[in-house]
Amino acid sequence: RNILDAADGGEGLKVATESEPDIVIVDWAMEPMSGIDMVKAMRQSNNDKLKYIPIIMLTGFSERGRIVAARNAGINECLLNPISPRTLYSRVRAIIEQPRRFVKTKYYFGPDRRRGEETFNGPDKRGTGEEGAQDDMSIKMTQDEIEAEYFMPTVAGSAASAEQYVSPGIRRAQELAKKKRR
């Protein structure tokens, strides 16, 4: 129940490295280091505890290209400002109760973009991770569209990879959630 804050992505990265939080909530619009740059630095880190921390991105930017760029950087969930406590709670709960395994490709490291447990046997279409940023920046998305297209779970119970680091706080919350479902 310890909440830490930072003024920008650089300070946030330092705080996350030193404190190993259970979850990070980051805003896109921070300076001098943006939230998106902080996410990229976390996902590219050599510190396994840092790179596997779940990340929720808050943003006032609703353009499709920015949402795709945030997803491609490796965020777990995306929320458009202004947010409600209920919406934030639902994303934290999804991260705990329906974690996604992490994947690593030549150009991407982060939570699996696919929801569910089916195995994908086709070609890797993730590309360089930059193609989403080329999308039309004038196309605005609503929170419902973002959830439906990119982030919200569609299959309950998708399991995280056994190799994935899960913080003690998230692990305790997962155990409590399992007990409640019984």
C-alpha cells in the first residue's frame, strides 16, 4: 500500500528500479523523459524485475497511432484521461486476475498482445514495432474502442508464463482472487 510518485519518466524509472513496485501507472505527457520513453526503457532493461512490472498508461491522446505506439512499447493497459476510480480498478484487477504472458521477439518485448490461451503458429507480424506509429494520427478513439481493439481481456484465466517474474504483491493478490473464485 505504498504509493510512490515521480515528476517525469527519468525519475519514475529511477524510483521503479530502486523500489520494485507491484505496478506502474504512467502518464504519456511527461518531460523531459516521456511516459512512453520510460515504458520502453523498462521493457528493454537488463533487470528482469523491472522489465516484467505491469504498466498502465494514462493519456489524453486518443489518436489511434499513439495508442498503437503505446501498445507496441509494451504497456499492459491504456486509459484515456479523465479516468474514474472504477475504470482504474478494473484495469488493476485485470492485470492481477488475468495476467498475460510476456513475449520476446526481435523487435518487441512485453505482454502478449493476444488474449486467451490458444497458441499462434503463423508468421511473426509484429514487424519493427513502429508500424502502429504510422497510423493516421487524426483518427481519435474512445476508451471503449481502445479496450475492444487492444487491451481488455476476452478470455478469463489466461495464465502468465511460469518464467515471468511476478512481484510479491501481485502474487498475493492473485492468490486471494483464486480463493474468492472457489
